[in-house]
Amino acid sequence: MRHAGTRRHRYPDHLGDLLKDARHLVTRRYLRQLYPDPMTGQALVPLIAPQGGIWGVASASKERPIRAALPRGVVTIEHQANTYSDWRFTYLGGQ
């Protein structure tokens, strides 16, 4: 996110900031609602960027992910995670 009148982008301080961003001439809404963690039904865990602000979310679930049978040699993030809380959903900055 960017403050009005500056060129510096920054992440939101709270997930609720994504519901209504009134810093622009036209209010921007990045999310319609804050969705719960699908694994726990509770709030998602915010991930803090090194420069500050929230840049992603994670689950709080310590359950083991369901693993699909894949051909030998195929490795995915799901196969590297021991729990759902190991999964990280972050903003990659337009990549």
C-alpha cells in the first residue's frame, strides 16, 4: 500500500485495512470480508514483512496436510510442509 503523496509502497498494518482503503480519491476495497482460516474456523495468522506491515497470512492448524500420490520426483510445497501452519500465503509484489 502507498501513502498519498509518497512513492513508497507499504503493507497494511491490519488485515482490516484491506476492507476499506480511504487514502485515495476513490475508496478501494481489496477484500469483501476477512475470511476465517479454513482449517480452524478462526482468524488467519498475519505474517509480518521485514520492513513492517502484513504481507501475508498462514493457518494456525497443526494438522498434517493431506498428501496426494504424485509421480516420483514431483515435489510441491504441500509435500514439504509438515503442518498446514507451514504453508505461507504472501504477496509477491506483481511477480
